[in-house]
Amino acid sequence: MAAKKKLNAPWLKQYSRKHKKSLKYPNGSMYDELHKAAQKYPNEIAIDYFGNKMNYGMLLALIDRIAQSFLSLGAKKGDVISVCSPNVPEAVIAIYAINRIGAVANVFHPLSAPNEIRDYLNLVGSKIFVAIDIAWPNIKPILHETDVQQTIIISPADSLPLFSYLGYKLLKPKELRKTLSQILIKNKKHTMSWETFLGRGQLVVNEAYEKTAGDEIAVILYSGGTTGKSKGIALTNLAFNATAMQAQNAFPELVVPKNSILGVMPIFHGFGLGVGVHTMLANGMTINMLPKFDAKRFDKILSDSKPNLIVGVPTLYEAMIKNKKIRKMDLSFVKVAISGGDNAMLPLKKEVDHFLATHGAEADVLLQGYGLTESLSVVCVNMFDANRDNSIGLPWPDTFFKIVEPNTYIEKPCGQVGEIVITGPTVMKGYVDNEKETNETLQVHPDGRIWLHTGDLGYMDSDGYVFFSGRIKRMIISSGYNIYPGEVEECIMSVPEVLIATVVGVDDKYRGQTAKAFVVLKNGVKPSSQMHEKIMKQCKDDLAKYKWPRAIEFRKTLPKTKIGKVAYTELESAETTPEKTKKTKKVRKSKKSK
């Protein structure tokens, strides 16, 4: 077999002495890496859940017990066990216990619709299902259409301290207060509580540990579904362990024991499970775990948990700078702030930078990263000593980027926009039971390597910094010209009064498509014809005429996906709906821009 061609990696020249250019990865499981951390740091806090602190020794013991419990239900290596939950300790424990016995965790959103849940369960043939109680109304109607034989019901209240538990029960909506007990009483044969399930671990004397290799599938996560039906993404043990090691290499002084992270990114998302959970636990750190992000209570969340690392989507940082109480806080405990999951435009980044710097944060700059679930999580990030405005950063060790002409293997010259393709240890095995899409996404190039075609547009500069330009499917073609929404959005957001902007393509009788901008203004700024003209002037100064938005609509908020990204498809579909309202008071078109 011919040796693979050495790949060009200009970004390695930007690495400082403390950053290794290549790493040696273990050929083991996620559980193996957590076990090593627990043996090394048994008394360090692993999870802090509203004040209920669980050290590594306790966490490992619970994982081992739950692994025995899965065996008691007949689970074995190679089985796929489903987990439907927000960020609660029980779900994390279940995922690692599943990994310990050599099974695969099929993890999905607790607010999924009944038919989605049915499809997720049937795709993998799960017989055992760990589910949050609040999802039961959507689970019950479809269980008979699946192979599920036993459901373990967990609750956000299971790990709460006593007083918080009582408060949770009192504040919970009336119709949900008795959810757990009603489920268990009415479905005795097929459901059990977490407490009962934990007890079953004592009934099994067999060793629950199964040795699994790095290239074996550990977790199945699902694509966001913003451009079509969600697909099951098969991710390996190596993907998780490599991410944990690469993150530690990027931030060697920060990804260490005693430091903590705000665990708000959901575990059913690659960013949340790969960085927010496994990277932390494999490195002996603390997760300040939250089932749900509440923008209105963000000040209390920060003051109570004082996380050293904040990792979130841009909307989290929007909430930070808009929160009046946080404006009065000392943020000196924040050592690093990273934005990922969606693109943070330069104006928002600059505003967050200023906010952090003026509030005493050790991290006085918002670092941008890039990743996708098909590569588990972050594969490219800015670092403190290697940070470039507008860039999504430098590729991590052993992860290689190329920019190619879309739908080809032809590499684009430096600085030219094309499709971002990736190869490296974190790339998925493929889409579950979907050979066609797998072959379209994972392609063997002439160099003999398998490359992940991301569907994202971007370019690389001569130093190896990568820049994100948008999604291929979002590209607007107007009179034959290509318009990249991200470029127009960044221009609009350079107007000081603009907080956030999203640009979509709308049908046009003459041009095929034109760009329309949806704009949210900063607090205290009201929509006006003068503001419309100011935005249009900025576009005319910075953009070619064919890129100008032909309409601007001011909104108080923009729709979000389940993980906090701007749901641009909702904006697009609303524009193409035949019955779309003709009331366009918020839409002001510039005659000069026609």
C-alpha cells in the first residue's frame, strides 16, 4: 500500500512552544479515560449540581453500579441504549455506564416530538431507554411502535439538594408535579425509577467492564435538522478522547483539575457532550451542571457557580451583555470564554471583549472556535497566543483542513472561498443506516485519506488561520452572483446600534433571489427610517451592489433552534409561505437599493 501524501499544515507554525503539534491517543474507551481521572483525583469535585457536589470517587462508584444495573436488564456489549435527557447527573452517569459495558449510547433531545422519538429509537433498535420524566407525554404514545422493553425514568430533581428539591416540587407546574409517580404506577411492568434501577446493580455479581477499542462506536448523536431530517451520527471513543486531549493541549494552564466549566451546552449536542462533559471529566475538572439555560437568571447562575471556563453559542454571550445585574458583577473568575456552535460576528465579539475586559475577567477576549457534530465538536479554535479577528482559529493537532471547490477535490488557492473539508481523529464513522449520505459526506480523496465534507464555506490565509463564510445551502445566488450571508451580516453588525443580524435569500422575479436582512437592535434603540438608511449606507460603503439587502426587517428577537442557534430556515420558510401577511410596517425598502 502506497504511503499517504504528507499534508500541508501552515497553522503548525503558529503553535507556541507549549502546544504540541501531534499527540498520542489512547486506544480505549471514554470510560477508561474517566476512570484514570477518578483514580488520580478521587476527591476533586466532578459535578456540582445546584450545590450538590459529587467528587470523582463518588461519580465512578455510581457509574460502576449503574453499569451492573444495565447488565441486570440483559444489556450486553454492542447493544444500543437510548438516553433522552437535558443536563442532569443521572444522564451523564448512564452514558458512561453504557460505555463501560461496551454498549452504545443513543442520545437525543428531550423536547423531541413523538414521531422523532419513535424514529430515534427504531433507527438503532433500543430495548432499554433512559428518559427524563418531562418527556413522557411524548414518549408514551409511541413506545408500542418500538422495541423498547424497559424505560428508566429520571427527573431533574433526583440529584437536587433537599431544599432545592422541595422548591422544585412546589414550583413545578401542577400537571407535572406527580409525573414520575403516575408514570411508575400506571406502567409498572415497563418503567422504573432511577432509585429502583440503581438498586438492581446489587443483584449482579458479574464484572460489568468490557474492553472497547478507540475506533469502536461510543455515542450516536443527531444533526440539528436545520436543513432537513436529523441523521444519526456515529462517533467513536477516539473522537471523544482525542477532543479531551486536544483541548488540554490548546489550553494547558486552564484545562486542569480545580478549574470549572459552566455546563450549559446540552449533552445531546457534540459541543456539550464532547467538550462540556467528557473533556472536563477526562481532565479532572468540575462541571457546574445546568439542565437548562435561563437568560433571565444568568446573573444568579454566574454568581452561584463562578465558572472559570464559559463555552457557549453566541446567544449566551448576547444574554450576558444584556443582563443588567451582570453589568454590575466582578467577573474575575472567568479565565476563558469560547464561542462555538454558531458564528459570532466581529461586532458582537468586540462588544463581549470589551465587556469581559471592563468587568475584571482574566479572559479579556472571546475566543472563537469551529466544529460540527460530524467531527464531534471543536476542531479549530483561536488560542490566547494565537488569536486573529474574524477567524475561527487554527486546526487542532492531527486535524487537517483543506478548502476545496464545492463538489470537487480541487484545492482552492490561499484566501479564496470554498468548502471546508476535514480529516482527523474526531471525524465520525458515518451516518447510522444511511450509506448514501455517508458516502456523500465522507469521501476518499486522491491522497488516500477520508475527508469530511462539511457543507460549510470558508477560506484559509497564508498563516493557516481559517475563516468561516457560511453554509453552502445558505448561499444566495442573485443574477448569477454568489452572495454569502455571513459577509452581509457582518457588515450590518458593524453598525454600532445593531445587536444581531441574519440574512436569508428570498425569491425575486428578475434576479432569482435577493438578500433580505432581519435585524435586532440594541436595548434602547428603536427601528426607524433613519436607522434603515444608516444600515444601507454601511452596506453601500462595504459591499458590492449585488450583495446589498433589498429589504430590512427589524425584530425584537430572532427565532432560535433547540441549541440556541438562529433558526434561519424559519425566516426563509416564512418568506416563501403563500399566505404570508402583507403587513410590512417593519419592512422598509430603500428605493435607491433597487
